[in-house]
Amino acid sequence: MSSVEIISQKVEAYHLVVETLHKSRYSAEWTQYDESIQSYLRTYESYLQSLQIIN
């Protein structure tokens, strides 16, 4: 299993957690938090993909 596959599995698991939190009373705070985490994960994922291209 490649590191990108591992990361994408973690991203999927993370999304499930966030989805649950959206349904709770903290949805406004979590929406903002979720967006910043997603942005970070996308950057990290593209970084990992670029490493695979180089190697």
C-alpha cells in the first residue's frame, strides 16, 4: 500500500468523523475547522503524489 493510499484512507475516515460532528450542535465551528483541515490534506496529498512522480 502506497503512502498516498494510506493518506486517502485517513482522509475518508476523517470525513466520516466530520460528517457526524456536522450533525451535532457544533456544526458551525466544525464547518470552519473542516475546511482548513481539508485544505491541508489536499496540499499534503499533492505533495505525496509529487514525491511518487519524482521517485
